[in-house]
Amino acid sequence: MMEKSLLRYTWVHSRALQIWIFVVVVASMPIYYYSLYLPKMIVNGPIQGNGFGAPTDTQTFLQIRVPFSEGLTGAPIVLFQGFELDRTGMLAALCALYTLLLVINGWSKLYINTYKGKSGERVLRRMRYEMFDRVLRFPVWRARQVKPSEVAGIIKDEVDPLSEFIGDAFSAPLFLAGQALTALIFLFAQNELFGILTLAVIALQVWIIPRLRRRLLELGRERQLTARAMAGRIGEVVQGIDDVHLNDTSNLARADLSNRLSTIFFIRLELFKRKFSVKFLNNLMMQLLSVVYYVIGGYFVITGRMDLGALVASIAAYKDLPTPVKGLIDWDQQRLMAQQRYVHAIEDFAPDDLMPAKLQDPEIPAERIEKIDIRNLAYQDEGSSVRLEDVSAKISVGENLALVSEPPQGATMLLELCGRLIGPPSGQILIDGEDLRYIPEAVVGRGIGYVDSGVFLPGGTIEECLLEVLKNRPIGPSSRVRTEIEVSEARLSGNSEFDFLDDWVDRDRISASTDAALLDHIQRTTRIAGLRADINEIGLNSRMRADDVERVQPVIAKARNLLQEKLAGAGLERLVEPFDVARYNAQASVAENILFGMPVDPAFAPQALAGNPVVAGILQEAGLRDRLLGLGLETARMFTEMFADLSAASPLFGQAGMTPERIARFREIVTRSERGGIDALDDEDKGELIALSMSYVEPRYRFGLLDDDLKQKILEARNRLHDTLARFPETKVIFNDFETYNPSMTIVDNILFGRIETNLVGGRTRIMAAVTEVLTELGLSETAFRAGLAFDVGVGGRALSEAQRQKLRLARALMKKPDFLVLNRACAALPVAEQRSILQAVLDEAEDSTGGRPGVLCAPAERSHAMLFNSALFLEYGRVSGDGSPKNLVETNAQFAKLVSG
């Protein structure tokens, strides 16, 4: 349970720092007092001449005596006699001492503020870690009820302002109270009336200001809750953005956000009004008292009841007094608001059913699971008519069991209970005789592989997604050496002392001690899950890993020749137009022909080439700029005529890579050119035409606008660009070379070394197959697979298709060689035949941690696939209706037979 009081939480976790700050604050008070007292000594002494009756008179400076020694011995005990100084020397010495005290006083503030910041950040770091730790201990059904964006907002943003208060929690009131008390004592010492007046005003402030700020607390709470709800709503919209577009609810979402922003605006407006009204009143009270000081103090000086030095020192002390007094009042306000913010933040992290921390202890060894025993299980989810009643079943490692139910949600619910995703149920699920609820995650998480049809995945590459399931605790150190202060601060902040950058992959569990063995295991796992072909295809369309380029470089020419031979042998040589430095490639755009390579600098990307100043100069020198303007103008005219009578919803816009807005823009340019010629166009219009001409591909557009003379000028511009870039100190473009592998291009484009015929149906599919054959024959097939593993799956795996995400989830479960596989409608998005193939591969080839067959507990998405299993359990409306081999159940249970045959 997290501590309810923020002050107590701060004291418990930063006691040592707070005590040290207390010592420094107390030590700084005498210095602060003397910095107030010295102006009086300077004015009354050297400036007014008190104690300097004659020009030759001197006074003692810096004499050091033992405190209270005169009362004990009858005479003062002098430790240092000091220096005898005349009036000018005393002025210089006192000013120098005053300067030194100001520096020391400022340094003490710097030191205290630094430690306050350190204390605040350390406690805030602990608080955030504890909150996240509690989120990880939420039962899954509890975690599904919270909004991820709200939880992230609380941990990231809502508690962030607490850092400043945590640092000030004890040191600020102590420091400010010390300053205020010192200044107040000094005022009483100069004149009792000054002290009484000041004390009265402070008492009035302390009484009235907090009462005026009560409404501020309520407004602060309303702002916090409203902002949190807004963050949750924004997260919902972003997560379900496809639904917004599909149902045209974007304007509803805008109105919703506008309403929420309006509420926050008026809350903050009222908060600002009240906040600054209180500030105005506070400042006014202190400033009016300064007028009283001048009136009464001036009168006392005139009547001789007070010397001028005492008045100047009193006014100086009073000027310093509002700051600590105001600081104390502000601190109390911050304390109340911080406590309120803290309570509202932690209340979402303290559910009654929080998982005990010991169940996630990383030191618990992973034990092999031999048997799952379901006994008299009963469960009904809230708001659902589906229920389970008195369900019992057993499965041992190496066995497989299919669950078939009517309705199908019953089997799904049973497997979710086995995965601790819902619950808790009545009855028991025993793992080797121990209740599942009390078994550590180190046992269940490593021994059971759970796969459902959900498609959410952690971000990162495919390889990182696969290896993450093997990262349960650090196995070995990384190349990075953590500093002692990093380790110490992690320990003092109550954070995990594990280094995220250590080697976490548990190779021993999967018997893969080398990188080659690990890659073999990944290949085997992804093949069983039906994902290997997808990864290979992704890899072919990706850039090769840098360490693989060195392997491919010596054979790249051979690979390209071999591909050409295969295409020629199959009569497919016309599928590809190869790159040739002396020829214009009709399948590539004008920009790609000029570039003849892959850009390293984004400024030389084909889509940016029209606006590149280096290219612009080359086009002008080659006499190509005017020709490209003409090409762009004719292309624009063709497009405007082609789309003249089409609606904005026509699919032809997408096929041509155009938009209605861009066609309208071309129409304006064409109209202006017809009125005044191409010279009448401004630079923006000409830039638009150059960009359009750069994207021109004759086989795609078929406008017949590229003649041989224009192609020859483009080749001249290509040569000029190559010569120009060769003089640059940095590589801007990697040019195409038949003998060289281009790391900026994809694997398939490198082997292809050309462009596929644009209008040939199925051409790319046949080319991909031929490239795969080439890589296999040369022993380089792993390079494409490794490149595919480096593909980033995006947030939640959205860069993959739904089918690929489901297969990747299955591969993740297989990666850790679990003792039991729980397949809950896994791969439901796949075609039925592919589901069957993958399920058969899992039953035949999946391995557990010992190399044997894992137990498989499965609710197949296609119920006919239950016939693949050795045994089956049939549920009708939550009750067991039959069990045994699927063949026997077909013969003895008509309802089961009907379901698995359909």
C-alpha cells in the first residue's frame, strides 16, 4: 500500500537528505543575520563617523572573542586581536566582509537548492517506479479496465510537479522560517514597534490568505480530473482512428475535445483570477507596511529616538522579509495542492486485488510444468450470459487436448482462465498440484505459452518481438559499464538495479549457445508458425544488414548474372529493364534516370530533386530546364483533360498518383500559360512543372512525350551530376554499378539491378520467386531472413498485416519452448487451410524446454480442426458434455459431430 501522506512518503524515502539540508540551513542563519546587520555598521560607523572623533582615530576590525566568556571570567577571552583600521580602511573592510557574506549566503542557497532538486527527483523517480510496478502487478482483467493514456499521463505528467514540492517539503519551510525569524528578531532589536507591526501583518496574512485559497484547491482538483479524462479520450480516438474514419465521426470527436477544452479553459480562468487576486492582496499588505516604516521610522530619526543606520538596516531587513513570508504562505498552498494531486494520482494504483510482489520475484527459478489439472471450475463474467459450471479436465506434458464448446465463447473463457486473463473463478486450476493463483510468473510465464487471436504486439523489430519472451532476467553483462553513481541512485530510489542494456536472452532455455543456433531456432519457430515466408518477403524488400553486405559484395555480380540467366531460361527476360549507365531506363522516372543511384543525402531523393540547387544548376547547364518545363506543362495539360469530367471520388486519381486539388492546381497553371506563355508563370508555377516532369514515367502515363533527344539530354545531365558529386567531400548518392552492392537499395532491387516492367500483371511475384532461388543457390537465403528480422513492426505491430501479427504471436510463444501451449482461437484471421497447416505443424514439431513435445490445450478457431487432436473436451452451455478421442465423440455425441463436421 502506498503511503497516503505525501509529507510522510517524502520523509521516509529522503530522510538523510532532509536532515543534511536542515544542518546546512541552520548553519547559514548566522551568516544571513550578519548580512542584515553589516549595513547598519557601515552607515553608523565609517560613513557617519561614529567612533571616529578625530581623523587619526582607529577601530578594531575582526576581533574574535569566546562567546559569553566575560560573564564567566569577568573579562572577555580574546582569541584574535584583529586589525586596527582608520575610517577609510574600516569602510573598505566592512564592505569587503559584507560582499563575502553575500557570496556565502548566495552559495548556501545554491547548495540547498541543488540538494532540494536532488531530493525531489530521487523521490519522484521512486514514486513513478512504484506506480509502474503496481501497474505490472494489476490482474489482467483489472488492467483492461483502465485507459493506457490516462495511466501514462498520471505517471509522466500528473506527478511531475510534485518533484519541486518534494524538494521543498521540509527544507523550504525551515529555510524560509529561519530567514523570516532572523529578520523579525533583527527588527525587534532595532525597534520594538517595527517588530510588533510586522508580526501583526504576518499574523493577518497567515490567517486570511489560506482561507482565500480554499477555492483554488477545488479548482486544481477539477482541472486535474478534467485533464486526465481528456487525455484518456484523446488516447481512445487515436487508438480507434480507423473507426473514426469508417463512421465519419471526426467532427463529433472535434466537438467532444472542444467541449473538454472549454471546460478546462474556464476552470483555469477562474483559477488564475483567484490566484492573482490573492497575490495582489498579499503584496498590498506588505507594501502598505513599508509606507508605515518610512513614516514612523522617519519620525523617530527626526526626533532622535532612532539613528539613521538602524532605520536603513531595518528597511533593508523588511525588504527581505516579504520573500520568506510569502514563500511560507506559498509553501503551505503548494503542500495542500501537492497532497491533493498525490492522493488523486495514487488512488488508481491501489486496487484491492493487486498481485503480491513475490509472484514477480526475478530470483525464483523456472520449474518444469508436468500437468495441468482443472477441478470443478465455475465462472461467469459480468454482463455476459456465457458461463462455466463444474468443468474438470486434465492434461499432461506431451499430450494434446482440443476444446469444443457451444456457444464457442465457453472454450475461450476456459482458456482465458488458464492464462489468468480473467477471474478469479470458483474451483481450482492446479499446476502440478498447486493453485494457479499462487504460482509465480517465473513458472507460468516461462512454462506456458498462451496465444489468442489478439493482435497487439510490443514495438520494435520482428527479432526484438521474438526474443523479448526470453528476457526474464539478466543473463550476462553488456559492453556498457554502469557507473557507481548510476547503481547507487537506482538503489536509493528503490528502482530495479537490473541494467536494461545487459544481455537478457536466456539461450540455455532453448539450447542456443551461439548466434547461429539462435538464428536456427528463430527460423524453425517462424516456419512452424507460418511466418518465415512473410519475413523473407519483408527482408527482400528491405535493406540488407551491414554485416551481411560484406558477404554478398564478392558475389553480387554473379547473383545478377544468375538472375538474368534464370529469367532468360524461363522466357521472362523482358520482365526487367536492367540499369545501364549509357541508356535511359524507360521503367524509371526522369528523376531516377538523372540520379542513377540511391541517395544518401535526403536532398538528393527523387522527390526532392526538382528543388535541389545543385541539380537546378546542372539542368540549366545541360539545356534541360526548358525541356523539362515543356514536359511538365504538356503532362499537366494531359492530366487536366483526362480528369476534366471525373468526380473527386474517382479511383483514377489514386491510380495516377494524383489528387483533385493537385489537378485543380495544374489547371490554373495551364490556363495562365495559355494566356501569356510559359514565361508568364512565376517561379512557384515553374517549380511545380519541373517536379511533375521529374516524376514522369512513360510506360505508366503513356502520353508519348519522351523523345530520343530529350532522353539524350537527361543522360548528359546524369553524367554532369556524377562528375559534380564526385568533387564533394561527402557521399551524396551511391551510383548504380554492376560490380558493386548498393547498401542503400533493397535486396531485391540489388539483385534485380533494374526496373520491373510496369504494366505486366504478376511480374513482381515471378521476379521475387526468382530472386529467392538465386539467394538460395548462392547460400545467401539467410541474408533476406535476417533483413526481415530487422523490420520494425510499428506501434502495436501495425506495420504488419493482421494475419502476420497473429502468426508472430504464435511464434513468440513457440520461441520459449514452453511445457504447455494454450491456443485460444490462435491465427483466426488466417484462411482455414492455412490454420490447419500451422496447427498440424505445431502438434508435430513444437518442442518444450527438454526437446520433447509440449502439452497443447487448444480451442481451434475452426472447430473441425479438433479432429487433429488425440483427445477432446466438449462443453455445452458451460457444462462438460463429453470427453475422449475426437473419433469416439463423433460416434457417441451427435452435437459434437455436427459442430466438427461443419
